[in-house]
Amino acid sequence: MNFLRGVMGGQTVGPQPTGAETIQKLCDRVASSTLLEDRRDAVRALKSLSKKYRMEVGMQSMDHLINILQTDRYYEALLRYCYSLPNNMFISL
């Protein structure tokens, strides 16, 4: 299949980022975003990764989540994700 892609000019498949790299990028997005919607989307993505990568999400995102709880306490949608993310990490379904 790769041969056909190379001959026909299709996209080359590069290495996929690891879970830890993705989590780090999302944490950087949470820390540096100026728009609430960007932070909300990054926290939502962290929440979805928290079931599979519990330890990584917990270690890398807790400081950012605490900061959000302190600074963005009036944005209900973002707070909902911040409260449910640890629930995913600590309670196994």
C-alpha cells in the first residue's frame, strides 16, 4: 500500500505522536490559550485521553486544572470538564 501511495503521489505516513506528546501539547494549549473556548477544547481532549492515559494526564495536567479552577471559575462549561477529568482518572469503570 505504501508503494502505491508513493507512486501515485499520496501522502506519506509519518510517525504518530505518542500519548505523552499529545498530552504535553494539550497541556501547553491549556496554559497558553487566551480564548476560553481553546482552553475548554484542550481540557475536553485531556478528559477523553484520561481514561487511557491516567497517569500521564494526572501528572501533566493537575497544575493547569488547579489554575483554571482559580482563574476561570465563572465559565461553567470549562469547570464541568475540569471536575469530571479527575473522576475519569481515579474511578475505574
